[in-house]
Amino acid sequence: MLNKDLSTKLAKGLLVAGCVVTLAACGGGFGQDYDSPFEEPTPTPEPTPGPEPTPVPAPVDNNILPNSEFEDGSGDDFTGWSKLNSADTITAVTSDTCAGRGMQAVSAGGDPWSVQVSSPEFDTTIGADYTATMWIKSSVADATMRFSTSALNGAQYGGDNVIGTSWQQVVWNFQPNSDAMQLVLDLGASATTYLIDDVKIVPGLEPDPSSCPHTDGGSAGPTNLLSNGGFESGDGDAFTDWTVENGASGVSATAAEVHGGSRALQAVAAGGNEWDVQVTSARADTVVGTTYVASMWVKAAAAGGQVRFSTKTDIDVAQYQGLQTVGTDWTEISFEFAADDVKTSMVLDLGAVAATYYIDDVSLTEKPAE
Ligand SMILES: [Ca+2]
Ligand SMILES: [Ca+2]
């Protein structure tokens, strides 16, 4: 069943791959001025489709695009995404999505770039094969949209995709011309309202194997009560919605060791008290007596690290997890506790032993009913 579905998608991917249009360079200046319309590309000859790929045995989530399911962001913002044109018409929706939050874009019909949004930047290998995918539906039949890229060495453009009124996955195979780029959604060509979710980029030629709505019934799972739990937002070594309480000189952002997205927290501890290196989340709304699960993904540069969660509230009675051993592979550490206040910050206590830690994808969720 799984393989059959996947084969269908792979075949679909190949079809679209046959329509790929690649433009190597399209004049200087692109990337500095996002408000300028793209130059129209000169189509290059269509590439010959490659051999039928061998279906992979099971879906593998190797997406490299941060916030690809639009779950992060408040109001109509999508963390890491930039609305380049017609920003007012690009909003967040929570119904009729693949799961959780999605993006709505209203277009009056015009130039492809007149409604335009770009993804967070992602690192690439120049010339390698990548596959961008997106789930999208239109309020009218036969709308057209395309993918493009924004990068130092010039934009690249996909061909037009015809979008109907049911959810469909559009696929674009491309070869980056720069070692970092943004994926751009050009949504302005048709007069329609689009709904969009699950924008993914994976290395290679096989499309992301996601379904829409998600096969778990459309639920995004428990809501993460922490904002910026993936540490994707923040300038320099700062992290939006996180506060370094102690040991700030050892806390920085890293792009080299990440569990998800393109940014994680690095903490260098000298060894001492648990709280000597301490990073605290923004306050989350919690219900007194309700059980919550805090989780972080963590690894250390060398074996023997020890970290823990604790809580911080206004009632000044913290709850502490026992120290958890951290090895050199990414490990998920979870801490279950009953909230004792209406606002709770999660605290990462990283100071106990001398180690360098990498931390990513911190979440706080209500424990599901059993
Ligand atoms: Ca979503
Ligand atoms: Ca991250």
C-alpha cells in the first residue's frame, strides 16, 4: 500500500521533472532587491527524463527546509518565510490544511511574482540534484503557479504548474547554482485563492513522500507550547524567545550541528552547578494540575555530557528533572511534569559537567490522554 502510493508520487515527480526549466544566471542584482520583479527566464531545452527511480522502502523524512509545514509563527507570520509581494494577501489558516497551520495566498491575477513568498535560506551543494515539493489547492480550476529560487548567483525558475481545486503535490527538480538559496513561490499569475502546506526540499530526485491531509487524520499532533523551539529565529548568537540566564559567553548559535532546520543552540559548559549554564524559554500558558511533556534533542561533542530540564514559574517553586546522560549522537530527552502555575518557562540546565552541547527542537506539549 505504502509502496504503491509512493510509486504513484514518484511517477508524478518524474512527469513534472520533465517540465523543469533551469536558468543558470539572470543578471546581477537579484537577491539584493526582493521587491523587484524577476526577469523572465529564457527557457532552456527540456531535459530528458532519467531512468525510473527505484521506490524507497519507506518514507524517509530528509527535508532540509526549516518550518516547512508552517507550524512556527504567530498571527499571519511564518517563521523564517518572507512575504515579498502582496504581503497583505498572504495569511495563516488552520482549516483545510495538510495538518495544523497552512498558508493562504489570494491573487488578483497578474505577473507570476506579483504574489510572492520566499522560504528560509537552506544550504545546498552546487550542481547536485534537489527536489522541491509543495501541497497546494486553488479555489478555481486551471490556476498556474511556479517555483523559483533566490540565490547569490541568480534566480532559477521552474515551469508552470497547473493547479486544480483538490490538494495536489507539485514537484520541481533543480540543481542549485549557489551554495545557499531560498525557495520562492510565485503565486501571482492567476486570479485565485491558494491554500498551501508542507513545502519540502529533499536532496536527490525523489519527492518528499508526504500525504495531504496527513494520514494520521489531519492532526498536527500535540501543539508545541514553546515558540522558536527549533532555534531558527534570532540574530547572531541570540535566540528569539529564549533567555540565556547564566553562562552566556558559552552559548551561541550553530549551523554545523542541527537536528532540524538550519540553526541550533550550542552551549559550552566548564563543569560545576547544573545552573551555571542555563537557557530559559518564553513563558508558555499551562493549566495547573495538567501533565506536560518537555522534550529536547541534544548531542555532545564528546561522551559523558549531562543535562536536565527544570521549570520556572511565578510561584518560585521549580521542578527538576534528574540529570540525563548525553552521548555523541542526537538523543531525545523528555521530562514529564504536572504544571503548578498558569505560566511555565522551560529551563535547560547545561552546566553540570564540562562539555560542548548541541540542542535543537525543544518542545512542550500537553501529555495526550491515555
Ligand atoms: Ca501545516
Ligand atoms: Ca533548528
